[in-house]
Amino acid sequence: MRSLAVMLAILFASLWPANASAATRDRYAFNVTLDVDSAIASVRQRITFTNRADVPLDMIEMLVPAVPSGAFHLRGARVGGRTASASVAGAGLRLSGLDPIARGVETTVELEYDVRVPRPGSIRLGRQGETLVFGSWYAALFPLDPGGWRTHAYTEDGDAFVADSIDVEFNLLIDRDVTLVAPGLPVAAGSGRVFSTRVSGARDYAFVVGPRLSRAEGQVGATQVVAHGRAGDEGLTRAVARATTEYASWLSQRIGPLPHDRVDIVTVWSARPDQVGQEYDRIVFLNRAQAAEAIPLGSYFSYLIAHEVTHFWFHGLVGSDPVREPWLDEALATYLPERFFSETNPDIGASRLATLRRRVGADASRIGTIPIDTPLPTFADENTYFAIVYRRGAAFLDDLWKSTGDATFWRAMRDYVERSRGRIATAAEFHAAFDRAAAANLSPVRARYLRGAAITSIAGDDGRFFDETGGFTVSNAEGIPFWDEFRALGGVDALGYPVSRRFTLDGFTVQAFQKAILQWRPEVRRAYFVNVLDRLSQAGQDDWLLVHRMTPRPSDSSPDTGLAWERVVARRQAMLDIDPTLRSAYFAVPNSIDRYGLPVSAADVGNAIVVRCQRAVLQRWKTDVPWARAGQVTIANAGDLAKEAGLLPSAAVVSERRA
């Protein structure tokens, strides 16, 4: 092993440059030493990032999907060259004890850890025979929003991984000759034991290590398509390459080419029949159990290939938030293959779409017409998630195609891809692309599928009058851009409709919406959320909230006295442990502290488990109620509560409806 140690030292010297240059994207560098027999990867990882938030960062928040399976074992962590305190909760890794990192400052995070690949594991991280699959294996920074880290809880259902584009340098040292399938152009050669790759603008980084694999190639424009399978599966591998090439060529013509030199499709074994495929940036995994050497057009395996290949565009090229808006990539990956089948063979396409519509109807009879833009953590189970996000999401896109017409549909899709590539896109950007392209009013289509019919495109840059809740205007008048802030925070979908005019509270201009009250802070040029529940408590409304709104009284806050802020946060957020579903829902929104405030109490109130926060009340229902099913999470409308309790001035709630 001495020669391996020397090579490791050489690679590591190039991996950690003494003076890393500034870069727009975060830079991830990995040095991995893999022992195949034990299936243990020893990892040294370095992340170089710039604080793009508007606030100093006093901790580093990371997601490590390998933690829940017991595969991740941290040995040490440093931030800015100094040892950091590390704590793990769920799949979250927090590094603390730091000097605050100011806005615009570049910082390095260095981790040392082992990944012990489970047997058999899963299609995301597992060992199948002599093949090791590394999909969700490393530590990744949560994205940064203006208010700080956009954290979220991790679940095995769906793809609970939100990632900015990164640049990657990957060095792998193995104790025997193997075949490596990994994104990136080779930048160093070895004898099958030393590998080095680089990629730019990747959403994540996955790879497969194994014995000799079968290989077949295709070409889509400037992009090489490479299919891989186990030795002896040469016929299947060629069929996968053909099917991938045909579909990717079609989709490239519709929405634009992939900007990659190569994409890889790897057929692997998974012990879990529910894991049929998994997408990563520039590489996807397909479960061999679903495959056959013949892949007829319209068969399930031909759909599965097309679905996962679509993710090269919608996940890799155009990012999204699969925790808060999972439909934005999965509905597209479900529906666009149906358009391919319809254009390639109209009879097969018509049959498949009819089957899809029947299943959507059966789903509606079983679980109701849940909005497709429901966040991932609020789904009661994986079957409901697939029914709504995949199938009902595809039905929405099919109705959108019918409403706009084929040419307009594809023009809007190309516009969306071009404007959103390389970023974490939002549903609002998707809708805006269709509104730019379409002459038709798309509101009726959206109203059938999305939360809040007024999620439609909003005409005008300076404001809008809303008639839905009595008649109030949200505007940018008098230099206070509530209209801009309202849209940036998610509009009607996130805040509800306005329920008041502007008014003054504690010397600040505020406006109430159904779900929150916004306060304009001129010193930072931002709108903050008002602590509505705290104000209701100060107004003596705790008994009313308990009796009439099933909201527990605040707990004793005296233990917070003298604690550092991060310990206060930890103590308060521990209240979420009363219910895992509520905990997931709390962390599912960007900047949960900004949106909900800190938890102040939690209780089981009979037919619901309730967490009261400073700015919202989260409820997980144990029985069916008229407004929610058992297991569903709802958020009490804080602005409506304030209005009902008389917290808003009477003059502020007088309608602005025009005569």
C-alpha cells in the first residue's frame, strides 16, 4: 500500500490548493480511498463557498443523506482552518462554534469521514454483488437564501435533496483494478486503481464502482450517451443506449440540447422493488429487475428510461426544490415521455394517456384532489406522493398542453429552460414562462390543480387589487415595495390574500395577509414577518386561542435566559420532537425561523397534535376533519387569527373595493 499512499499524497496536494481562487459556484473537492472488500470509503472533502446571504453565518448547515442508514461516520470537521463542533440530527449536520462569516466572505469547510456502504442498501447507496453504488453519499451544503440556510428535513420518500450548482473535483484511489462510472472528463489516467475527474455546474455527484461492465454508446448532438450494465447483459445495455439516444434526441429538439460532453445510464441491481430508478446530475441508475433485453415503445421500462433521462434537464440543468415544490421536476419527468410516445406512435400515446387519466380519476376517488404543489413532507405516504406529484402533476401538464396548443407549449418550455438553467427554479418562473407564451387565460387550468387560484401570473409591476377577501391592494406605493416582497415570498400560495390595508404598528408600516403579517423594515430594505402569536399572547388572547382555535398556551420561556442564540434555537426546536411529521413540515419551508418563528409550545389536543410558533400554528390531524384528512398537516392562518381577535385596527380592515 506504500505506492497508494504516495499517489494519495500527490492527489491530495493538487486537491487542496493553498490559494483557491474565487468562484461564483461553490467548489467541492473529494479525495476518496476505497477498500472494496470492506466497502468502506475514507473521504476527505473540502467545500469552498461564499456567504451570499444578507446575514452573517454563525453555523454551517449541511445535509448528509447517508446518515439515516448508518453509513456516515464523521471523524473531524474544520471551518476556515479551525476545528468546529459537529452535531448530527436526522440527516442534518451542523457545524458550530465559528466566528461569524460575513456576507461576501469566502470560507472553506473541511470534513473527514467514512462511508460504510450498506449491504444490500438501496439504489441510492448500496452494494449489489461486487458493484458499489454511490448516489446519495456525501455531505452537501444547504442552499443559501437572503435570510440564511434553506434547511429542510430529509425523508426517504421522494428526493429530499435541494442543491445549488457546484464545481466538483473528484479523486478516487482503490485497492484493486475496477471499472469506474462517474461524471466528468478524465483528467488523470491510472491502471484501473487511480481516477480523477472534474465537472462544472453539477447539481450533485454520484458514481458506480464494479468489475468489468458491459458498455454501449450513442450520440445526441455534442453529447455522448453511454449505457452500462453487468457483464453478460450486452444486449440489454445496447437496448438501453438506443432507447436513451432516441428519447434524448427528441427532447433536445423540443427544449434545447444538454450542455454536457457525456451522460451515463447505469443498470444496477436493487433489493428494493419500489426503487426502480434514481436520477443524479449526468448519471442515472436503473433497477435491473425492471429490465428486459427487448424494450418496446410504450413499455414500462421504456417509460422509466425516458423519465430518468428527462431529469438530465429537470434536476441537473434546471434545478428546483423537490422538498417544497416536488412537482416541478417529477411531473415534467412523468409527462414529457407521454408526449414522446404520442408523437412517435399516436395509438400507443393515446392508450397511455387514457390509462393515466383513469388512474388519476381513481386516485381522486381514493384520496381526493390534493393540490399538486403540496410540499413533500406533508404527504401521508409514498403512494399518495406518487399519485399527486407524478400522475396528477402529469394531468395538469396535459391540460396545459391542450389549453395552449402544441407550438405554444414547447415555446414556453424552451423559455423556461433557457431562463432557469443553472439555478434553483421556482414554480412562479414556470408559470411566468407560459404566461409570456400563451394568449389564453390559464387561470382555470391552474385553479383545478394548484393551491390558490390566484397563483396565476400577476400583471403589472407596481401592484394588484385583490377582491377575494373583501378587496385590498398590495402595491409598491410610497417607496415601500410590499408588492415585490409579496411576490418574492411566494405570493398567494405562501401568504394568502391580503386582509387589510397598510397601517402603522410600533412605528413600522405593516400589512396583513391571511397567513402572515408583513412589516417593512427600512433599515434593511426588507419585509419581516410579525410575531403574530406573540402579539396575541400579549393582548391576552391565549385563553381564546386555546378554547376556540385549539392552540396551546405558550410554555415557560425562562430557561432561555442567559443562553446563546444557537442554544435557544435548539431548545425551542426540540419541541418539534412531539411529532416527526410536524417537524418535517416546519423545516420544509425556506428559512423556517423567518417564516414561522421559533416554537413556543406543543401539545396533543385530542384530534390533533399542535405546535404553536411565534408566527404560525402547525397542526397534524389524527382524524378526518372537514378541512383536512387524518395525517395531513395544516397551518393556521395567523393573519386571519389576528383579524378575528381584533388585533388589526378597524380602519385597516375597511375594504378598498372600488364602487
